[in-house]
Amino acid sequence: MLEMSVLLESTILWSYDHELRLKTAVSHIGAMFSGVPPVHNHEGSLFLTNRGIHITGDQDLLIPLGDIEELYLGFDENYPVNFIKNFGAFCKPMRIKASTGFSSYAIYLILDYKYFGFCGNQALYNMLREMLS
């Protein structure tokens, strides 16, 4: 059996793309106030291993590295800049598109969010890009 070591561990706020499309104008406004985290649906912990991403919390998710089709760090039509304090000046969401063979999905991640508007997405993005290349 291959040994799995944790390469990165983080707290995480996250949502599926279809959940974000249901957010209202009130969700957008709330994200601009101090102490209010970015727009998200789920919370938990993320563990990056040499095999993939493991998310535990209010909903568990496993994304094997081989299922990842796309990584993107930034804003788009599902996660606009007004979903994060300071209009995302210090934190950009990371989108991961993955496919399990029968279905595809996209999730948006915010790692180690600090209430002043900073997050740790760049470290995960850099590690995944290196692992997938």
C-alpha cells in the first residue's frame, strides 16, 4: 500500500458552482462587512496529499488528482469580486473543475480566510499546478 502524506492542511470555505448561482443581492452585500466571511455554502478542512484533495466538514469531498481538468485563480460569472471583502484585493477564489467520468462539477475554494480579507489560495494553486504538470 502506498503511503499518503499530507502536503498542505488548511481551513476552507467552499461552494459548488450551482450553489453560487443561487446567491442573492443580500449575499453580495453581506460579504463587504467586517467579520463576515466571503460568500460560501460549506466549511471544513482541506488536506492535499500526493493522491488528491480531501475536504472534510459539513460535507465531505474527495477529488483525485487525475479527475482535475482545470485550475483557475480569480473571479468569474459565478464568483464575482463583490463576493469577497475589499472586492478581492487580497483574496481570489480558486475554481477547480473536475470530472468523475459520468459527471463534471466545479467548486470554488477560499483557504485560510483571515477576516481582514486575506486568504491562502495562492499556495494551494501553486502546489496543484506543479503536481499536475
